[in-house]
Amino acid sequence: MSPAAAPERRASNTVLLALRARLPGAAVRSPGASRRRSGLWFAAAGLFLLAAVVSGTFVGPVGLGVGAILRDVASHVPFLGVRSHLTPPESAILWQLRAPRVVLACLVGAMLSSAGATYQGVFRNPLADPYLLGVAAGAGFGATLAIVYGGGTALGSDLLALAAFAGGAVAVALTYAIGRSAGAGRSAAAFVLAGVTVTSFFTALQTFVQQQHAQSLQAVYSWILGQLDTGGWHDVLVLLPYAAVSAVVLLLHRRLLDVLSLGDDEAASLGVSVGRVRLVLVVAATLGTAAAVAVSGLIGFLGVIVPHTVRLLAGGSYRLVLPLSILVGAGFLVFADLIARTVLSPQELPIGVVTAFFGAPFFAIVLRTSRLT
């Protein structure tokens, strides 16, 4: 071993020993203090999400009144005997516009944030985000085809969502095939480079289609910049099963993400099938991302902002990072959507503009402070 490599090797051994101390059956120092600390972070994240949901429900161009909303909610609880004071139009605003929009923002935010944390762990790249493997480019191309050749959005959200989901899934399948043929089983970098290649290809296709149908540019860019204003309970029901499956798989594998963070060789030495675990995590994260993008459009930077904030505050273990990213990501997107629909009221900003406003400087800070190899 060369003298230059010795410090790096010693650091790797130190991390390995620390990880082994966290694995099941190993001794853990101060388990009570660790549980209390984790409980405090989960309580803080839960309060943040609750504040976001309450704000997103109560605040809007039409003032419904906090008391009136609470009475209306209580009126739907059996056996309480509470009568709602909201008029039918006000009740429709609450239950058909605001409530599904808040729930949809929670689901999309949770998916994009957890996918970002997962990709960063799988590829050991602090700048990885949910669109790393070409999901955004493929979904954008699929949505563009639906808008241009499907007569715009007049056919409803089903065709648009289906085309976006299919485009994202095809792009990720191509990325995986190219990355695997290039040796992704041995190096996470092969997946990243394959994703860049597929993204460039689908972006070129999308640009060509847009140039041939310039009259549809406004509709295409409206979708690309993200949209929750047209979301309803139908979109929530479409996204919910994919989000549930993705979240469950990611949470069940969160300990293995800690192992993968050591590197492929160290993880394999601990008995982890690196290729299989990486495939399962990438598929689960991509499933949730593609489904979220299909109903919300492209909302950038969320998968970078939230996981990094969680790491800075609560530490780097994925046992905390993943579940906290789900809670914080859900609340963050609800607040971002609240800003988007109120800052220029009665007009609305695309939600992607709001997330980019906060995300671009954050991304620059992460890029400056991260040591990328």
C-alpha cells in the first residue's frame, strides 16, 4: 500500500467499524439517547408537515375562516353532530380544490425527496437527484407527444399522465441497459453516464417535436414547469399505489443504503449483493419518481434541497434520512405550492419556478462544499 493511500484506507476502515456497530446484533452506545434524539427529529418533521398541511388548507384567495373550516371538517366525523357553516361553493373549494391539491403536493414532495436521498446513497453522489437516470427527459418527451398529437390537454389528464409515465419508464429502462453493458455492476458512475446519454437523446427528440409544432409550446412549457393547480382526487388515487410501493421498498432497504455508502467492495465484504440491492433501490425510486412526474410535471431541485437539509440537521444515517426526507419533502412542497398560488394572487406561478428559486442557490452551495471525485 502506498503512503498516500494509507490515510484513505484507515478512514474507510474507521467508517466500516462504525457501520458494523450499527448493524443488528452489534453493540450500540447510548441507545436511549439515540432513540430520544431520533424521536425529537421525527416530532419536528411531523410538526413541520402538519403546519404545511394546515397552511395549505386554510390559506387561499377565498377566505373561508379557520373556525368555519374546522366545523366543516368536524361535520364529516360521525356521531359528533356538528353542522357545517360553509356554503356549497365554499365546501367545494375546500374539498374539491384545496384538499386534493395539498394531498397531491404531499405525495409528490415525499416521492421526489425520498428518491433524491436514495439516488445520492446508491451512487454516492451528493448532487444526484430524482431525474438522474433520464426520468425527466423521458417523461417530458412523452408529455410533449401527448400534448402535440393528442390535441393538447383537452383529452384530460389521463392521457398526459400515462404518456409521461411511459416515457419516464422507457428512459430508465434504456439507462439501465446501457449502464449495465458499460459495467454498472462494478461502478455506479456507469449508471450516471448512461443517464446523461439518455437524457441528451430524449431532450433532442423533444426539442425536434416542439420545433415542428410551435403552436403547442405554451402547453408543453406549462407542464414542464410543474403543475398542481389541475390536480384532483383522481390524480391522488392514481399516484397513491405507486407512492406506497416505492416508499415501503425504500424504507425497508434504508439500512442497506448505509452499507452502500462505504463503497461496493466494503459492502460486498459484509455480505451485501451490491448489484441486486442497487437495482431494487433504483427501480423503487424511479417508480415513485415517474408516477409523481406524470401527475405533477417536472418539479426540480426538491430531491437535492430536502435530503441535504436533513443530513445537515439530523446526521447522515439513512435510517433517519429516508423517513425524514419523506416527511420534510411533503411539507416543503406544500409550502412551495402555497407560495406559488398566493404570491401573485389571483395569478399563479408555476411551482417549478418556486422550487428553482430556492433550489438553484442551494445546489450551488452543495456543489461548492461537496468533494466530488
